[in-house]
Amino acid sequence: MESRAAVDDAALGREAWSVLDANSTGAATVPAPGLYPHQWNWDSTFVAIGLARWDTRRAGTELLSLLAGQWHTGMVPHIVFQPAHEEVYFPGPAIWRSTEHRAAPHGVCTSGLTQPPLQALALWWVWRHAADRDTAAALVRRIYPMLVAQHGYLTTSRDLGGGGLAAIVHPWESGMDDSPVWDAPLEALPPVRRAYRREEPSQWQPDSHHDRYMALVLGYRDSGYDPAYLRDEHPFAVEDPMFNGIWLASCQALAELAPVAGADAGPHREAAERIRAALLDRLWADGAFRVRDLRAGRLSSIRTVGSFGPMLDAGLPADRVAELVVTLESASFMGAAGYPVPSCEIRAPQFDRSCYWRGPSWVNTNWLLRRAAAVHGLAGLVRVLGSQTLRLVRQAGFRECFDPFDGSGRGSRDFSWSAALTLDLLADTVEC
Ligand code: 2M8
């Protein structure tokens, strides 16, 4: 395995800051300039979380630059494009054509999909940790209404199953693009005749998963990003426990922030309760939260790191938390991995230690699970997840993801969320 000499906390912190500075455009932080030269939704939000204890203004600027891409529907897009690099990433603005849509913002090109609604949790994290209380309060008052609109969008336009959860309409909306839980819904799509690839034409293989991703994008775009099309015709509609667990935690965060914004916390608490009830009713089966494919009417048999997302809810019943912790610590996940937390259960035939979101461990999901452990007072799990995540980046650097057995780095180097969340973990060696 590629490994570096052990780095002490101060040096690790300095390295993290230099990655964030190098990946900053001034207002936004891109995930990794070579591969991902634009602003991504949950990447930027994790950056804001990482900055929260250190630099309130910069964390606020990060969130505001992302929200500059918010649509009038309330939808916060999964990519806000940086004009200088429009052609570097496929699919770029020419595919999404956001500017032709009247609900999209002017002056900025975006994608037409969203990502997990982490922004309210991040804003609350900034509020909670800010040394500069006035700046933080002003930020909350400015951003709060935007997040109310975002949650309104999820409630009105994404409850495609009618049961109180938000459905994702593309694997990219989960943030866990290649997870094996999307294999069955993708394979049920009609064959795609045209190849849409990032590679050279000689390497195109029509009807790959990537082509199906593109067919989903084009179908939704050509409907005019129409919510009725999503409800009645779009062939991919899935309820994901991580997406909805994050939404629930963000509802609870909005309830905490409402008094700062002079608003009523009640509706956010009610929303959190509705989502909890729906998660338990619709996604819990055989001791785990599972992905529900609304088009096939089926729950996935595969458990992934996303299965633990609803643990972000402090109100999740204790017996469910206990079952989830047993699974998380078992040989299916942390028990057989050298480094937490494999993105797919190790015993699943689809597990692949080196393929994106099909096995590797990620700093962002480790941070979320550590946060989930903290809300349930699981101090031992908090410590393990924190120290093992720091061990990964100390040994392999701020890589995009890591081999869960030997900790070697995979994907991009100098990856922003790995650097930013390291700053948060370094600042929080004792607190739960
Ligand atoms: C990956 O997703 C993008 C599409 O959104 C891609 O594969 O091109 C995922 O890891 C996702 O979680 C992440 O937000 C994005 C940028 O880092 O890359």
C-alpha cells in the first residue's frame, strides 16, 4: 500500500488548508480540480461543515455560492458550473440547458438534478460552532428562507411514492453513484441505443450504466424538468435511506435555527416526525433500512453505508439504533474491514473493494456515521470512526476514497471533502 510517514495533527491541518485553498475559486471550493472542476452540492456543503469551527465567513460564502444556483422551485442543483471549465466535465451545461428553463437562476449554469439535502445540517453546524456570533446569526437569517424553499420542493415535487419520503430520480442524486443498489433499477430501464461517453469513441460500449445515466438525464430535461413527468413517467424513482436520513436531520436543524430566523420551529419538527414514521414504515425490513424502488415496488436486498443514514435522527427508536449498530460493527461492515466504513456490505456478491461506491471507504460517509453515533451518545463508536478516519488520511493523504482493507487511497488526490472534514475531526478530539 502507498503510505506516508505519520503526520502530526498540526502538519495534517496545514495540509488540509492548503488543499482547500488550492481547490478554491474564491467563493466556491471544487471537489478536485482535474476531475471535478465545478461546484458540487454535497461536496461544498461538507466543505462548509469542515470550515465551521475555523472560519464562519468562509463557510457562509461556500454555502451562499452553492445557493446562488438554487432554482425558483427551491431545488438546489447537484452541480453549479464554473464558466472557465464548462467543457471539462461531461455532462456539462450544453447537456443540462438549465438557462433555457424559467425556474433556473440567471447568470449561472447548473445541472437539473439535486443531491442529499445536507445544507440545513451544515448551517446549523456553522451556527453551533461559530466564534463570531453576529456573522453566524446574519448568515442564518439570510439562508434560512432558501432552505425552507428547498425542503418545500422535496415535499411537493419529490414525494413520488406518496408516503412522505423524497424520491431520487437519478443515481447521481444519491451522491453514491455506482452503488450496487442502483443496479436493478438501472437494468430495468429500456435499452439505450446511443453511447454517451467521456472516453474516446473507440472505447464506447453502448448501453452501459453510464449511457443509462444519460438517458435518464435527457428524458427529464426534455420533459422541461417537469414534476408531473417525474411522478407519472420517469422510469427511475427510488427512496434512499441516506438521502431521507439527511433530510430528516436537516429538518431538525431547521427547527433549531428557526428561532434565530424569527420563525416557527413547529413545522420542521412535524416534518422530521413524518419522515421518521415514513422511513420506519417504508424502508425498514429484516433489521436494516433499505432502498425502495418505486417503479418495481421492491426493497433492495443489499445493505450499504446508506442503510445507516436514518441514524442521524436523534429520535430513532433505541431498538432500531441497537440493531443498526450491531450490523455496522459486524463482519458485514466494520468488523471485517481494516478501515471504516465500506460503502457496500462486504459479504454482498456486488462488493468491490476498488470500485467507486461499491466497497471503498469514504471520509464523508464516515463523518456522517460518526455524527449519527454522537447523536445517540455512542462514545466508543464516535472515537473509532474519528480516529480511524484520521488514520486513513494520515497514511494515504486526502484521497477521494480508500480501500477498506489496507487503507490505500483511490480516485482523485487532494480531494476537498476529505481535507475539510479532517479539519472538523482534528478540532473535535473529545467532544461528542
Ligand atoms: C461523484 O459523482 C459525479 C456525478 O455527480 C461523477 O461521478 O461524475 C460522486 O462521488 C458524488 O458523490 C460527488 O458529489 C461527485 C463530486 O465529488 O463525484
